[in-house]
Amino acid sequence: MPKALIVANLLLFIAFPVSWAAPLLRAGLLPLFGLSEVSILSGLGALWSDGEVALAALVALFALVLPMAKTLLLAMIHLSRAPARLLPALELAGKLAMADVFLVAVYITLAKGLSVGRVETAWGLWLFTGCVLASLALSVLTSRYETARAS
């Protein structure tokens, strides 16, 4: 297994948690007042405290659990601790993690369309999106490497 794939995947163990705490967006009702920053973790806390436990659990599954489980399993495949036949399932998990990115994009579009206050994207949205896309790319590259190696 190429070391670059292994190192890039292991870096996701750092990048994903940073992206969860990073601001996804800034929102405010009036332009005169400061904007509040919303991260994945603060959004989960708000959902949980507002009684939206099922939605908080769903977001936690897609934004926190699946990406980390996928990163762990990919690391295990890279280190020959898990079979390569798990790769198609990992690619599916990576695609499901994109659901959170699309959900945030829809919220931003709706908020801007309603013209109630101000909403701006923040660097955390780009970091989280990059982590998800990098994880997906690593799965595809690992799958190609394994296919070429088996041939």
C-alpha cells in the first residue's frame, strides 16, 4: 500500500474533529449586530437541547460516526488488518457523509432566500467538505490500488 494513502487517511483522524468544531456558517438577524457562528457540534447541541433528539442522532451518525468509522476501517485495510472486500461499503459510507454537506447548503440557501437576516459560509464548511471528499477519494484510490494489485 502506498504510504501517501496511509498518511493522508491518518491525517483525517485530526482533520475531521477540527472540522466538527470549526464554524460552518455565521448567521444573524440584523446586519447591525454580530453574527453567531454555527459548527457541527454546536448545531448538534442546539438540536439536542431543543428536543430534536432523533434529528440530532441522525446528524451525529452521518457527520461524526460514519466518517470516523470509515477512516478507521480504511486505515485497517491499509495496514492489512481488514479485508479489501469492505471497500465498496466504505465508498457508500463516504457518499452518505456528503448528506450533511448538502443539508448545510440547503439551509444556507433557504436562509438567504427568505432574506431574514444574514448568513455567510465559514471556513469550517470548506474543511468538512474537503475531509469528506478526501475520504471518498482515498477509498477510490485504495480500491484501484487493490484491483491493480490483484490483477
